[in-house]
Amino acid sequence: MSGLNERRKAFEDKFAHDEALRFRVEARRNKKIGLWVADAMGKVGDEADSYAKTVVLADLKEAGGEDVIRKLRADVANVGLIIGEIDIRQKMTEFYIEAAEEIENE
């Protein structure tokens, strides 16, 4: 294999690794925010875990976190809670950082 091909393969491998890592971090972030909202809605135990899974799955609909934000806002509105979009976005940022640190330390 030529040096150029080896270099290209290394870049491709790094890209694949980074994408897989980003996916894991976002999935963990979504679980954390799902548990946070579940707690605000009074869900505990298996019910909270089940709700958090629906939040993780919601993120698979489109690229980015907007699908998660829409789901969370609709869900809290349906139960009469007031959690603003800014609060959700701030928590998503906090949980992203936490998730990245956790995964890095595994």
C-alpha cells in the first residue's frame, strides 16, 4: 500500500471512530435529558427508563438535536409542565459534556 493510501485509510478510520464516539455521546446525553424530564413529570424507575429510551429513539429521526427538543417540549406541554426551550438546550449542553467525560473515562 502506498503512503498516500495508508494516509487516506488512517483518515477514514479516524472519521469512523469520531462518528461512533459522537453517536455514543449523543445517545447518552439523550438518555440523561430523558431521565431529567421524566423526573420532572413524576416518572420513576422503569417508567422513567422507558421514557428516556423514547427520547434516545427520537434523535434517530433527523440529524442534530432538534427532534429531541421538539419531543421534549411536546411531552412536557402535554402534562402541563412549563420547561422552556432555553432550559432544555442548556441541560442538553450540560448532559453532553457529562456524557463525553463519562465515555472518555470508561
